[in-house]
Amino acid sequence: MRETPTWRIPVGIFGLFAALIVYGVVIARYAPGLIGSWPVAAQTVVYLVLGLIWLLPLKRFLIWMETGSWSPPAAADPQE
């Protein structure tokens, strides 16, 4: 576990914020043109999926911000 702050945390926060803005702008720009003529129920499902899909890489990104590695640290051996 880290004891002192690292540069990854502020950089990660700004990077996450910038990526979410870009993602939102791309969705707002292109999704209505692609699915605007679909039934409301189908549009709702698409927007729900698009609203949640950005969460998929979030876990590894947060792990990187904390540890500097993209994969989770090995679990501690309970025998120790």
C-alpha cells in the first residue's frame, strides 16, 4: 500500500475527466444521428448501455492510479 501521494493520482483524475468529456461529446454528436429514428424503448436501451460502458476500463485505471500497475496486486497469502 502506498504511503505518499504520487503524480498518478492528479494525472489520472484529469485524464479520466478529459476522457469522459471526449466520450460524452462523441456520443452526443454521433448517437442521435444513428439511432434517432429508432423506437424510444430501443434508444433508451442504447443510451443506458452507452452510459454504463465507460465503467468497463475504470477498475484497471483506478488500480493504475493507486499502484502504478495495470493489473491488480497479488493477493496476500493468509498463512503469513
